[in-house]
Amino acid sequence: VKGREAGATTVTVSKNEVLCALNKPDAFILAIVEVDGDTTRTVYLERPFTSPPDFSTVSTNYSIDSLKASAKVTLEKEETWQ
């Protein structure tokens, strides 16, 4: 699960998270939760990554829109908390 501030365009993912997603694609879902005060927008992405990061990479910033375009979106919802 990656939490982001409302309006964020990127998400930072560790090398280990990407490798786990690539090694066990059927067991990995990337959840991105955008928080805007009392409102959250959640998206679940299956198979969000297509290639491993460079050997020396520790983490990588990905465009949220690009991930959503290339992955299978299995859930998108908005909730307001009171």
C-alpha cells in the first residue's frame, strides 16, 4: 500500500517491491491510496511493472497514470471518512 497526498502524480516503489511483483505476479497487488482531508481514493493494480529495475537502483518513482494505463485496474473507489 502506497499512500499519496491528493494531486500527487508519482509513487515511489522500492526495488524489492518491484522484484516481488515480477517474481509472484499472481500474488501481488499494488494499492495506491490518495488522501485529501477526509476523502480517500483507492486504486488496486495487478501486474503494474513490466521490467526489473537496474541492479544499482534502490527505489524508483513511477507515474501513477502510466501504472494505471499499463496495469490491470481491479478496484477504484472513493470514500469519505467522518
